[in-house]
Amino acid sequence: MPVPKFEKIALIGIGLIGSSLARVIRREDLAQSIAISTRRPETLARARELRLGDEYHARAGDAVADADLVIVSVPVGASGQVAEAISDVLKPGAIVTDVGSTKASVIRQMAPVLPESVHFIPGHPIAGTEHSGPDAGFADLFDGRWCILTPLPATDEKALQNLTQFWERCGSKVDTMGAEHHDMVLAIVSHLPHLIAYNIVGTADDLETVTKSEVIKYSASGFRDFTRLAASDPTMWRDVCLHNRDAILEMLARFSEDLSALQRAIRWGDGEKLFDLFTRTRAIRRSIIEAGQEVDAPNFGRHAALHPQKSDVE
Amino acid sequence: MPVPKFEKIALIGIGLIGSSLARVIRREDLAQSIAISTRRPETLARARELRLGDEYHARAGDAVADADLVIVSVPVGASGQVAEAISDVLKPGAIVTDVGSTKASVIRQMAPVLPESVHFIPGHPIAGTEHSGPDAGFADLFDGRWCILTPLPATDEKALQNLTQFWERCGSKVDTMGAEHHDMVLAIVSHLPHLIAYNIVGTADDLETVTKSEVIKYSASGFRDFTRLAASDPTMWRDVCLHNRDAILEMLARFSEDLSALQRAIRWGDGEKLFDLFTRTRAIRRSIIEAGQEVDAPNFGRHAALHPQKSDVE
């Protein structure tokens, strides 16, 4: 089935995700033209320098005029403002989607504002890196990653199909689910890991007994893994925390409960309990590697990058 | 200064660290012969198949006879037994060291048992992967990583120098510090990160509202990073928890305290507090990359490994 080429795709926000979309849309020839809008003048100027689109606008409303696909890629806390800025200008029949990491809040912010004449289909590509901004994007970002769409009860089947095919052409595999379930799933697979990473890096940063230089020198023993997630975009993650509060608090409570049990096992020298947990957790990584969502090489394969002259694993 | 070549190095334990040592000792020609001992017959047989040494012994005592360097690479809980098994056979003047992740406990277990005629210098190379066993080792493992030695007050200066040079020839940079301080530093940079990783993977594994298949599919959004540490050797990590109890409990308490504050900020919608923490933690990763202890590529550079046909970051 041929994928419909969009006449004009409007990208509202041109950070890591928006600029990766711009690049893959161009590579796969998914639109006749790309309109880009972002609020910060420096970012817009950079997008222009990188030739990411065909039109560049400071105001989101100007970018969406005549667009048949509008993709909102902004911190989730800004979704409502974007909806208000574009609602009067949207072309009837256009698909409006987003890439936010929380879905119920985005729907609460955008759905009441958008006109009934457009197809609003919230979405979330499960892809990213710890880098941000228009320079950080790359066309392969979505390759082999899942994109979750959370259609509303009234969502038009044909529009959903078009958006699904769009994401597949971007390299993604597409799942659909309810917004509430999405928010619960992401709370455990993404939001809690980021919070925990931010937290442990903060704890290490505050110590008096261990110097910062020691933390840095000996970080290869485990700590450095956490610093990747803890280097993610602060505005994006502040908004995620504020906009998926209930699911995150639920997962945090479970995590803390389990951690207390682990703490107790350590205090009382319960080696069997520790061994059981440490054994059980091994299997899940194997499954993730088998599902093609993770590399098989030890240490994420980074040894080769750190030691390019020598062999990797011999 | 020429590095003294050891006549015979005995490796007690031939897992990831022991077998990496065997490989680098051979590559750098650091010994005339290598004697290997490990308790499990299958592991010893595998070491022989891999031609990791010159002699293979089921009993540690048989391996250390005539050795001038003995390196104990076993789970820290087994250190005392090894010391007892070798103490009567050790050659006077030999250097005895270990690679355990906790130092005070290893000293408590080994120092009283070893004869005064040998030089006991506890050590800990800050290097590893999530894989274990003799097949997991590789000669580059220690390249550019730190090795911490925790000499005792009576340690002979010349023996310390010889061991330092040995580790440098293995590719390491060498630091010395007190055992108590080592245990505190490692509790935050290594032991706590592993515990947290094991814990979050356990929490995700226990959920009823989110299926295991969902955790696996969407793990690229953060969770998969934690599964690497949580796939580490269970016996080794059980022993670390039991043998560095006080420092780990101290770090766990601080981590939990900080997490409670974060939880409160989320509950009360304190965006500023969240933003401040999420901004502060970014800097430390940059320092780790600049120190050569981490790769600069986004996502640990693993994108290229998952998508070998296409470009990495464009």
C-alpha cells in the first residue's frame, strides 16, 4: 500500500525529536514541504542554518497554515499554549499529533482547544538520546523503536492509518493503547529510571566524604551509566514529572518499598534474599537484547569507542 | 624503569577479572608462567581450553607454590577461605593481592591468616562488564581504568612499587588510599548504582498493571540502561552487599532521603526544585567524558551497533 505523501508537514518545536523528524521526512520524501516553528529565535536560526525545512516561522500559527500534518514536539507543559496558538489556523481535515512523553495531560490540554474539523491523534515515539536541540537530531533515531499512538474514541480510522504509516516510514513500529495505560507504562520504563538517575547523581554530588574528583575517576564502576539519563533535557523532564504525577508517585512508592526490603536484607545479612533478586533480574536484559532493543556487546559496546586503537572483546 | 617480570603469577579465580588478567599478562609478557586455580571443575576445564595459563589446579594451594605474585579474584566472601588454603604454601617474599570490590572486609579476612613473610597489598581494579566467567575476559579490560591499592601501614615500599608497575603494564592508572575510604567511595560510585539497578528491575518485574512484554518493548526509553548493571554476577554482588554493609547502608539512607524530597516536589508541583536538580546533574557527565572514563557519543554509541547498515549520528 503506497504511503500518502503529505503536502505540507508543520513541525512545532525543532529539538531532538522535531529535528530528527525533519531529517527523516526529507530522507524518506514524506512531504512536499516542511514548515518549522519554534519560539526561541536562536533555535529557529539554527534550524535554518541546518536547512531542516522549507519555511521557518516564529509563530506556530504561521507554520500550520495549509499543513495536512502537524507534529507538536515541545515540552508537554507547553502543549496547551501550542494548541491555542494553532487552533484558529488549522486546515480542516489535518492530522494533529504530538510526541510528548505523557499522554493524558496532553489530551487534557489540547483536545478541548482544537477544532472538531481536525484529527487529533496523540503520539509518543519511544526514542531519544541524552542530547537536545536541533543539532542533536538524526534521521535514524526512530529506526526499530516503538511509537505509541493513543487515539481518542472518536478518532477517524483513516487518519489513524495514515499517521501509522507515516511513523512506519520513519522507521518505527507502531502500537496503539489508551492514554492512561501509556502513562502507567512510561512511568515505569522511562520516568522512574530518569528520576532515579537524576536522584543518585544529585546524592553523589552532595557528599562531603567523597570528592567530586573521586566520583568522576571511578565512575566506570557503575555510576557513569546513570549520568547519561541524568544529562537529559531539564525542561522536558520537569514537565514530565509535573504532568504524569500520579503514575510516577505510584511507581516511586513501589520502588521505595522494594528498596526498603533490600535495605533490610543488607542490614540483617540475608544473602539468600539478595542472591534471589540479583539472579531474577538477569533474565530481563536477555529478553530486551533478543527483542532488538539493546546491544549485546558488554558495556553497551562503548569499550571500542574508548579504545579505538585496540581490539574490542578478544 | 624496566618492569620486573614475575617468574610465576598465580591467578586464584578465573572469572571476568582473573581471565582478563591472564590475557593481558600474556600479551604484555609480564610473567614466565601463569598458574590458574579455580574451584569449579567446569571453569578450570574451560580455562584450559582457552589456554589462559601454563598450569591448572583445583586447589589454590597447589597453584601458589613458587609464585612470586598471587592475585586472588574471587567473590569477596571467599577471601578468607582462599587465604587459609594458600597461607602454608606461599613463597616468602611473594606479593599477595586481590581484586575485590570491598577492601576492609578482605583485609579482615586475609591479613590475620597470611604469613608475615609475604607482602599483602589489597587492590581493586575499577573495571568490569556485566558478563562473567573465563570467556568474558579480554586483555583491554583495564585500559585507561583506575586500579586502587589500599596498602597496610607495614607495606613494603618496593613491593608496592612492583605491584603498581604491574597494574600500569596492564593498562591501568594506579591510586592508593585507605581501605575505609575506598569502601566509602565505592559504595557511592559502584555499590549503590548496582543496588538501585537491581531494585528497579525487580520493581518492574513485579508489576501487575504493566506487562513484561511492554517493559521489554519500550525499554529504550530509559529502563534498558539499568538492566546492564542488573545483569551482573549475583554471587559477586551478594558478597559486596554483605561485606560493605555499613557504607552501603549509609549511602542508601542518603539516596532515600533525597528521593523523598524529590517525591515531595513532584507531589506538590514544585517545578523549580525539579528543574534545579535536573540542571545540576548535567555537568558531571561532561566531566566524566572529559576524564576519558565515558564515551561522548549519544546513547553510549550503541545506535551504530543496533543499526550497522545506516549512518550513526548524521
